[in-house]
Amino acid sequence: MSTATAQKRGLGAAIWDYLTTVDHKKIAHLYLVAGGLFFLIGGLEAMLIRIQLMKPDNNFISAGLYNEMITMHGTTMIFLAAMPLIFALMNAVVPLQIGARDVAFPFLNSLGFWLFLFGGLMLNVSWFTGGAPDAGWTNYAPLSTSSPGHGVDYYVMGLQISGAGTLIGGINFLVTIVNMRAPGMTYMRMPLFTWSTFVTSTLILFAFPALTVGLFLMMFDRMFGSAFFDVGLGGNVIIWEHLFWIFGHPEVYILILPLFGAFSDIFSNFSKKRLFGYSAMVFATVLIGFLGFMVWAHHMFTVGMGPIANSIFAVATMAIAVPTGIKIFNWLFTMWGGQIKMTAAMLWSIAFIPSFTIGGMTGVMLAAAAADYQYHDTYFVVGHFHYVIVGGVVFGLFAALHYWWPKMFGKVLNEKLGKLAFWPFFIGFHLTFFIQHFLGLMGMPRRYWVFLEGQGLDAGNLISTIGAFLMAIGTVIFLINVVYTSVKEKKVSGDPWNGRTLEWSIPSPPPHYNFVQTPLVRGLDPLWVEKMDGKEGMTPAEPLGDIHMPNASILPFTISLGLFIAGFGFIYQVDDTVWLIAVFAGMGITLGSMLIRSLKDDLGHHIHKEELEEDIKKGVGR
Amino acid sequence: MSHEDVLNPKHMPHDPEKATLEGKNKFLGFWFFLGGETVLFASLFGTYLALNGSTQGENTPEHLFGLELVFIMTMLLLTSSLTSVYAMYHMKNHNFGKMQTWLAITVFLGLAFLGCEIYEFYHYIHEYGFTFRSSAFGSAFYTLVGFHGGHVLFGLSWITALLLRNRKRGLNLYNAPKYYIASLYWHFIDVVWVFIFTVVYLMGKVG
């Protein structure tokens, strides 16, 4: 059902439409809203942390609450903000970029979203039920296994549920990109955003199961009395660290690679040039993905793995700087001699290059195992990873949202407000995190609730807090821009940026079948190829005919809801076995929904040729 | 392809599981899923190897395991993998009846395997007092072998559901991919067991 008909049937129908949708474009909206909300929550937590550290010996929040803040800030930003926002972009763009009408598994796509959302809700419910997780986002044992209360249990169940959703999303995009490409869209003609989505999905597929196992072991230890991390019974706490980082290091590439792809598309578009060194860019993306699995133990240099293991992981880590450097230079050469248009998207992208390069450089410093003994668990590390995650991922999200906003919503985000949001955020970002490197080098440890007066840490922390406020102001201006644009700005055509890739060849927002006729791809930057041949739009690869589309379904919602209920059961059965009812009821809902899905035929539906001709007459289809 | 062509194809292709786009997607997607499952079990094996000496001085692997029962279990599961291959062979020849029969035999063998495993666990708990909670080795053993057992149970339920759902309508292009990926899953479970047999039982007895 198209959005227009849903709106006519009122709000209730619109909500039902979103609950049951399997349309990748609507799922992108859901990811965007949910991820955006969690981003604000995570940002609020960051502000509280910075206010607490504004001056020495502050007691704005208590030590326990501070531990909950740092844990939830990290967990929320990584799992509930950055990843879903990336999935929003992937859903909105990837099928369009490869000329597909939907993803390979529309039902699973929806399931992935609802699992993520219920997992995220589960984590945040902990604030109201006696305390959030407080063992850091890395949740190291035995700190986590001995943490009192149920906070860490929420961490375990929430991440388990949302992690399953991410894994499903990864498989979906892999198969979509392999099987659903339009005729002529060979691998080496795919836009870089699609390529990076492909590599990212591979990383998700091979990284997340390690977290799944780690979380299961943690769950068994905390809820069912097993002894994996109980040294008294022969357990070994280092197992958690290994499993966590076997997942956790690829995870940081899962976060950054899609935005590398987005930057590539943005630089190429606004420089009016094809991407410099396309094949080198693809190669570098794949190489980063591969090396990303070889370096996890650089998070554990101080654990005592011995000099040989430390050296191997140090060298492997430094090696990643090479493909990343290739990328940085290719972006610069893409702009070199191009007709650069300084849009807001471009502003964020250009600001990314020096910011991320600083983060990469401190990364190589940290990779030197011997020196890492000095940096480990200090603010130097905090400065480093915020430079890559904010300077890379968050800048990338803002750039990509500005770039693809018209494709998702049919309106260009106001450029003036866009640039107005950029400057305080950019300045604030460097103010907040640059100084943290020096705080770290002066010996300020991370995760400490207070610092003492007269140790040379006062000014640095105050500057850092001021920067955080500037970032908050930038974010608020961006939100104002979203509201302003939806109220005041006019609808634009399907191709407001004079685009190069397939998504710009169709209307904005696209009809729910995306392409009336599957396009024929004749080269890299397929739309640009047609434009240079003096054609309007793509050449169709097939005659106008019936289109097969998937059916909407409520089952993804109920499957996820069941796990949500069961999660509470697992957490509280430790206190009272009555809660086992919730386990059985929840699992019953989940498994029952899966059984219905298995037994009931769902063949999808057809959109008939006549309806398409109507759409074309109304101007929807082109 | 219309719904009629999918549900009642006039002509069955040689590879009915990959004749539709949905079938091709399922086929590829399931291989990817098994890639993820491989990492899952690799992590469990890693954990087991790290903890299999942490027996707290009692109930060591040599002391506990009996290779006779494990040999029978291995034979049951390997044979069930073979019978599922027969079923897929008959699917490719469009012989629905024989496919169902061989899958039913697969389920039967799988159930026998599961019965043995439940007996084995029961035996360890009641004869030796060796539980999930007695040592880190106990936790690692029951988790690794139990995850595999859980996979067997899920696979059995899945294949049974397929057998019952389709018993009256025969093979078509809609259910062929479902049968095919269920059999892929079953093979995967079998392969994992080969590793459990080697790493847990053989190495535990002789290693």
C-alpha cells in the first residue's frame, strides 16, 4: 500500500502500515526515527558525563550513576544509534543504487528492525527498574559478573536481541547485493556505498556470532550459575575479552566503512567527477574488512599475552593504515580539479578528512604495543576513538543525511541551517576531544567519576565540556532544520544534485516498487553515462509488465515482542521462578509466530501493468 | 512468474529449489547464515578448549566419557545426513513420496540421536554429579554439546513441520527451497557433530 492511501485511511492505519511494512524505504524511516531518538538519549548521557567532569571533585551525579552513564552512553551510541542510522541509509539507498525493487528478504528486513528496537527498549527500560548496566560498554568480567542488581542482565538480554536483528540485516544485504542487481550492474560498476555495504555486511555476518556466544556465556554465568568467568571454579575472565573484541574490533569497521562509501559518493557527486581510483577504493574497502578481523587483541595489549602476540597484533593494526591512507588520497584526488559545490553534505565530508586522519594517526600510536602500556585506559584512548567515531561516523551520518534526504523525503534539507549546524558541531567536536589526548598523556584515567584539583587537569576538562555544549547546539540546529524543511521547504525533483548513480534516476520519494522498468546499466555512474549520451533517464532493460511485490506482515513485530517478554522472564527468574511464565509465554509467542510464518504460504502480490500505466500518467513512475 | 506457476508448475526444472528468485535468495542467504553459525560454533569450541582442563580435580573428560555411546550417536547422525541426501536426490527427480519417506527416516534417526544425548546428560548428572555448575569444564561441556543438541531439536521440528505441512500437496517451486535449506541445515549440524566427536570426546579420551 502506498503512503498516500494509508494517510487517507487515518492515523491508525498509518501506524498499522508501519508496524507491518516490508518496504525497505519505510523500514529506513523506522530505523532513522528510532536511531535518531537513541542518538539523542546517548547524547544526553554524554552531556551529563561532561557536566560531571566540568570541574574537579564535582558531585553533580553520584559515582554509581556515573558508571551507568558511561556504560549506557557507549552502548547506546554504538548499538542503538550509529548502527541503526547506518541501516537506515543502507535501506533507503542500496536497493535503489543497484536497480532493485526491494531487498532479497523483505520479511527479514522488517524482523531485523523490530529486533533491534525491542533490544534497545529493553536496555533502556533498565533505567526505570532499579539501575542501568554499569560495567562499561565492554562489560569486562569479573566486574560485570559481580555487578549487583539486574543492570548487566539488561545489557546481556538487550544486546542479544538487537544483535540478532543486526545479523539478519547483514545477511539480507549480502544476498540483496549478490542476487538483486539490475542487468549490467556488474560488481565493478557498483557505487562505493553499495560496495561498502557489502563488505560491512560480511563483517556483521562473521563478527556478531562471537558477541552472541559471549553474551550467552555471560547470561549463563549471571542467570543460571555456570562458571565460565568464575575463577573459583576454574573459569577464565579473559575469554570474555577475546570474544568481545573478536566481535568488537570488526564492529568499528562495520560502523565506519558504510560512511566511507557514502563519502565516496558525495565527493564524486559534488566534485562532478567520477571517483578517483575506483578499483583501488574497492580493493581498499575489502582489505580493511579483511584486516579488521586480524587485530582484535590490540585492545588487550596489557592483558599479558606476551611479546610475540602483542607484536603480531601491533603490526597487523598498523597495516590497516595503508588501505585507509589509499582512501584518504583518493578522496583528495577526486576533488582535485573538480567543480566543487560546497553544499552542507560536502562541508561535513571535507571536515571529515582531517578529523578522521588525526584519529587514524593516534590509532597508529596506540598500535605500538610498548607505548600502549602508557596510553591504555587513559583519556588518550577516549580522544582517539571519538576522533574516528564522531569525526568519521557522525560526520558521515550528517553528510549522508543531507545528501540522501531528498531521496528519502522529497525535500532538500535547508542549506543555510545545514551549514549553521555544522560549524558549532565541528568546532565543538575538536574542542571536546583534542584536549582529551593531552589529558590522557598527563595521566587522567578514563571512566573515573572525579578528578582532583591542582593536577593540571582542570582547564582541559572545562574546555572539553564547553566543546560538548557546542556539539549539542549543532545537533539541535540540525533537528530544527529537519522540522523547518518538512514545514517550509518545497518538493524537489528526483534529481536535485545532478546525480550520477541509479537512485537519482527515479522520483523522490520513489514509488513503492522503485523502478517501473528495471534499468539497463551501461557503466560506472550509470545515470551520468546516460546524461552524457544526451538521454533523459535510464534505458529500460525490460518491457512494461506486472511487478511482483512482497506482502506486509505483522509477524516480525510479534516475533520480536515475544523475545522482549521472554527477556524480562530470563532476567527476573533468578529472583522468583514465577517469572519463568514470562519466559515460556514470550518464547511461545516468538516460536508460534515463526511456525505461522513457516506453515502459511506467502507468495506476495502483483502490481498490474494497468496500475503502472496509471502511475506513469500521473507522473509517479518516472 | 504467476502464483499458479509457482504452486502448480507444469514443468518441474531439474533444480526446483533454485528455479525462482525467492529460491535463489533463500539458497544463498542460508549459506551465509551457515557461515555465521560456523563462527558461533568456533567461538564455543574456543571456549571449550580454553576450559577443558578446568575440572577442579574431579570428573575429568577421561573419567566421564564412554566412547561406545558416542560411537552409536555418531553413526546415527552420520546416517541421518546420508538419508537426507537421498531425500534431496529424490527431490531433484521430482519424486515427492520418496523424498518425504527419506526425510521421515532422517527425523527418526535424529530423534534417536537426541534420545542418546539426553540419556548421556542424565547419566553424567545422576551417576557422577557432573553438572553445568560443577566446574568451568562442566559449563563449557554442556554449553557446547547442548548448543549442538538444541540445533538438532530445532532441525527436527523444522523438518517435521515441512513434512506435515506439505504432505497433501506435493512438491512445487514454493516449498522446494524450504526443503532444500532444511537439508543444508541438517548437514551443517552433522558436520558440527564430527568436530564435537573429535575435539570433545576423542581428544578428551586420548588427548
